[in-house]
Amino acid sequence: MSGLIPVAEALRRVLASVPGPVEAETVPLARAAGRTLAEDVTATRTQPPFRASAMDGYAVRAADADRAGATLKLIGISAAGHGFREAIGPGEAVRIFTGAPVPEGADAILIQENARAGDGTVCVLEPVAAGRFLRRAGLDFAEGDMLLRAGESLDARRIALAAAAGRPFLTLRRRPCVAVLATGDELVAPGESPAWDQIVASNALALSALIEAAGGEAIDLGIAADDPVALEDALRHAKEARADLLVTLGGASVGDHDLVQGTLARDGLDLGFWRVALRPGKPLMHGRLGPMLVIGLPGNPVSSIVCGYLFVVPAIRALLGDPEAGADRSEPALLGRDLEANDGREDYMRAQLDTAPDRLPVAVPEQRQDSSMLAVLGRSEALLIRPPHAPAARAGEPCRIIRLDRRLL
């Protein structure tokens, strides 16, 4: 379509405009959840640091427990944090518990289900082979091993790994500062009483939630009236906050009441683009204002949220140094109903999913796709992607979706 750039090209330009990752800082591991690594993490210790038992039972020499009925002498106990320091000799055994160090001389664990304890002895009920139920030292990782890569985000799994690796502090990217500005005389904040010709603003809260989920720090600049002075005041606050990214909501087009682009231009905006072959979200603006990246989203609530997923989240991930910032986050699915041929814009249709363990998800697009309908978006589970000029499609044909509940980090 004339004057519109493809979605993929728009995303490429947004990511290319990111000057590089934000600065790094040292953070205690206890406060690192949800943050992004600025450098690789290597292990400072070996895990486990000793041979350990994988089961409750008895540490034995396999040669002494190779037949049912063999009786061994109990000489001690090895528990987690209270290991047995002496070596096991022929005909001897040590009571042992899961995770405890395996004494020298032992080469197998006779699990308690296969043993019968007596008075200072243990009887073998089933033979055990050498190496059975033993965890060797370094089974998980060894000192110096590379465990986590720069650009990865720290969820519960990776926090646990960093802790086990002996890393009480980590070098992380600071959270990018993202200023969010809603614009329009028609908007009032939640909790206020709108006039007959006004609506309650929802976009800023939605975008702030996306920003925080992606690893950024959202700063709410409030609602600016359709007035150049109010817009200039909001821009001043964004600069004072040293925002890495300014996200504007509404007013980015060129109508009589769309003042954002003109105000930014007077302030020195280096405009990248402002129209994308996208539905919903055609009037999308991108540029730079000095060191600050600018993304102007449409005012329609659904359009702004969809564009938030497609452009704002990748921009934040790029600011965090994530090498996968621009990766394709879509996945295969099956179409849940017939669709007509698409026009020249890439369409992101709100859809519900029918899932089962043994098949691809079935994406059923909502009948009404108006970009103002938050109730439709609220019950949708995915965005069904329709390429530009896609031919008519029948239910059951392959398609691609972006899950709306997908983890952003």
C-alpha cells in the first residue's frame, strides 16, 4: 500500500535506532528477579561438590552387596550437612540419606526398600550394582562452567542456578526508563467522572504493564490535552526523567487535532516513519529525539496494545542487550473458521484458542475485530497473524499466532 512500510521493516528500523544496551549495575541476587544479565555467569564452585546419594538407604561396596542375604555391619550415618568422614571397608555399610556425601570406599547405594536393618547390621534383600543411585561430583556443573549468557532474563530457574553457582551478586542492565504519555481532550483518568463526550483512559495503564513485564521501568506522564503547551511540558518531564524511550498514545497522525508529531518535530524529532501496513495500528510513529527513542502509538486501545507487543517490547529488550529482541515470537496453529482474503495490511486478529495435548492449538478469530473493543481483546488468548494479500483460508488450514499470555522476558 502506498506510503506504508511492512511490519517487519518497521520493527527492523525500530531496533536499528536503539543505540546500544543501557548501562550495567551490580545487584544482589535477592533483588535480581526479572532483570537482564549484562555479562555471562560462570560457576564459582562445583555442584555437587562431592559424591552424593540420590536416595535414602545404605552406602555400600557393590562387591559386598552382590547377592540377596548378604549381611553388612553398620558403622555410621551420613546425612545432608553431617557427612560420615571415615572410609568404608569390606563388609561394612553406612546409613545414608538423600543428598548426603557418600563415604570413601562405597561405590553404590542400597536403597532402603531393598534392605532390612538389624541390630547394628543391614541385610541385602536385592543385589545392587556399582554406581547405582550415586551422583558424581560435578554432575550438575563444575567450577568455571558457563551457566548463563548476557542478555538472558532472570526467572526462578535462573535465579536458582546463579545461587547454586555461588553468585551472591550479578552484573545486570539497569531497567530502561520508558515514559508513557497519553494525549487527548477526550480522556480522563480512571476514577474521574467523564463528561458526556469523554472516555476513561486505559492505554497508559496497559502499556505500563507491558513495559514492566518486558523489563523496563514505566514512568506515567499523565494525560496531556490537545494543546502544544501541554505537550511541550510533558516532553520536558520526559527529558528531565532521562527517559530512554518515550511512548506517546494518540495524536501521532496529521489531523487537525493530532498535535503530537508536530510538537515533537518542533522539538527536533528525527522522524523515522509514521505509517505501517498493519491492522490494527496503521498510524504508528517512530523516531529519535536526541538520545531518546520515540514510539508514537495509535489512540485506539486495542491498536496501542497490539503495537506495544510488536514494537515497544522488542525495543525494551534491545535496550537491555537481549540478542533475541527481534526474534519471531509467533508459533504454528490451525485456523478455527473460514476467513476471507486479506488486503495489503498485515492483520493481527484477536482470537481464542482451543488446545489439546496431542495437536496444534486451534485459533478461532473473534467475529468483531474493531480496534476500540477492549472486551474482545480481554477474552482473547492470541493474535492470529494474516500476511498482506493472504488468500481466503478455510478452517483447519495452518496459520501462525502470538500468544497474549506468553512470557515477555
